[in-house]
Amino acid sequence: MGPPVGHKGVSHSRKSEEARYCPLLACGYCGLAEHLHAERPRNKQYVELDGAGKIGVSRISAGRAWCARCCRISTAKSESIPGTHMGAGLLGSAVACIAKAMPYASVAELVEELYGVRMAQTAAISAHEAAANLPEPGDRRVADHVRDSGGCGQADETPSKVRGKRGYAWLVCCRDAVRVGFPGSRAAAVPGLYFPEVKGKPMVTDGYSGHNGIDVRQICLTRLLRRAESFAIRSAGGERGELHLLLCLRLRYTYRRISRIDTAGEAAIRELEKQVLEIAGGYGGEHAMRTALVNALPCMFTFLGHPGMPCHNSRVEQAAREGPAREKRSRRQLRSAAGMRRLPITCTVFQTRGRLGIWPSAALKALRADPEWDMFAHPATWPPRAPAAVAA
């Protein structure tokens, strides 16, 4: 259409190498073609990655026509994504970086360094907005998958800046799905309000009071073990150093023994609880480790009653390190209502498709073609990620 009157216009530094025309075959409102009167096509230039990983600039001309029957103008549907000048391949790479909670400025610098395309911070924001509009139905599909999948799940939260204040990011993992939310609180009501799909499902947690809202839970034993190791290291060379080291070794031996067990009877569980109480008594009446072990005891051996349930939450901690835990202090995406909507959807869909082995560009193309696309039924386009290793 050209620049407005008085504007000098802008010349793109990269010229288009190919042009494609998308004809309008019928009116988009009445579905008829005999009443159409051609209008000037709508041109759009976008940057895309080819099969060899090189940058190419294409121009798409989408046909437009005025319908004498509807008195409205229709535009042909093209392969480009509204709201951004990036193609699906380059946009998928940019949004995959955003899903790892990188600042927009860092995403712009990374795209320019990798592909040689100059990208402003505002372009990264627009790309995120354009991409977040596509996977919004996918976020609901992930929630349904978490609710309908059998077995157990894992939940965790990590500190994060929400609206410029200290808040929390929550993650819920269930087999091959990851759901992310930023409620900004670690209250016990958060799982029921923000993650109703985990209601009644056995979950592995860290044992904080915020997880008390989960009905059936297992406390992560590796976290208790790391805490005992921390006390042993800090008291080394002191008066109680050898005692704390001995208690830590006993706790480690108990963990290694039960981590190889899938199920156990009631008598075996009572014997394990007795051993843990003996270890806790060795720390003294007011020691923090004794209090932690005694409080964790009711939920320490839940996994022995649910076959296939792990005694650790390594998977959800790995997901937290990949996304919400990165760049905690410069989370500019969570300073506005639009960012609060975009970032959880992006993190949920892109972390889940990564565990399913689907390329970001393939996910965006499929969502562009069908908003109700089922990513869990889509074949992997690259090798799926190996499951998290059991912590020693």
C-alpha cells in the first residue's frame, strides 16, 4: 500500500529472493466466487530458514477481493504467521529460546548472532505475541493430558520475579507433559486453584507447606539427603562432625536400599519408619535435621504403595532449570498482564513438545494449520529426550 503521506519510507536491508502468490478462490464469508471483484493483493515479506539452515527472504502476495454479495473484502490465507515477519522455522527457534525464560534482548542478540538477521527487542516481543496466540489451545490439551494420564506426577516451585516483586513459578510434570504457571505465591491453595488437573493424583513434592494442598504426596528423598550432607559438611572438624557424618551415611544407605524397591508391605514400611526415627533421634531434640525427618515421615514412603512412583522429583527440577529458573531476576515478560498470559503458555507447550521430540517449527506449522492439533499423537521429528537419571 506504500508509506503514508509525508513518510520517507523504509528500505529493507534484505531483499526478497522469491515471490509466491496465494489466490483467493472464494469469498471468506459467503463461500461464493462469482461475486468477487479483485483488489490490490496484500504483500508480506518474511525471513525463513531453508533446509540447509540458511536464511532466505520470501515475499508472499495474498489475493484480496471485494464481494458484491457480502459487501466485504476477503484476503486469501497464506502460510505466513500474523503479527511477525519471521517464518515458522525461525520463529520456532526464537520462541524456543523465550520458553527457556531468556530476556527479549538476549533472544534478539542470539538470533542475530546465529542467523545474521538484525532483530530488535520489540520484534522479539511481537514474535512472542504472534506465537503465543497459536499454542493457547495446546496449553489446555496439556492440562487434559495431565489429568487423564495414569500413574503419578511431580510438582515443584522455584522463586521468580512476578510483577516486579518476589513470586514463584510452579511446574507440574506427568510422564511426557510439563505444565508451567506463575501464580506468584507458594500457598497451599495454589495446586487446587491453578492446577485442578492434579486433584487426586499421587504427586512427588519437596515437602514445603505449599504442597499440603496435594492429597497424596511423596516427599523427595534426594532433597532430604542433600540437606543431611550439608549439615555433615558444615559440622566437619567440629564437636559433632563425626556423628553428623555417620548419620548422613546411614541415611544414604537407607535411600540406596529403598530406591531399588518398587513396592513393599505394611510391615516393611513400619520397619523403615523406625530406622528413620532412630537416625532423626541422633541429631538431638532441637536440631533442624531431626525436625525435617520427623515432619517428612508420614509422606516419606508413599511411593512404596504406588508401583512406578519415584522417590525423587528430578524430572520436574530439570524442567525448572531449563525454563522458569533461568534469568529469575530479569523476567521482563512477567511485568505486564499480556506477559503473564504469554509466558506460561509458551513454556508449557514448548517444553512439552521438546519431551515429545517435536521440532519447534513443526509444532508451529501444525498449530497454524489446526488449532486443535494433538501433539501427543504427532510422530517425533527428532530423537525424544532421555528420561531424567535417578539421583544417587
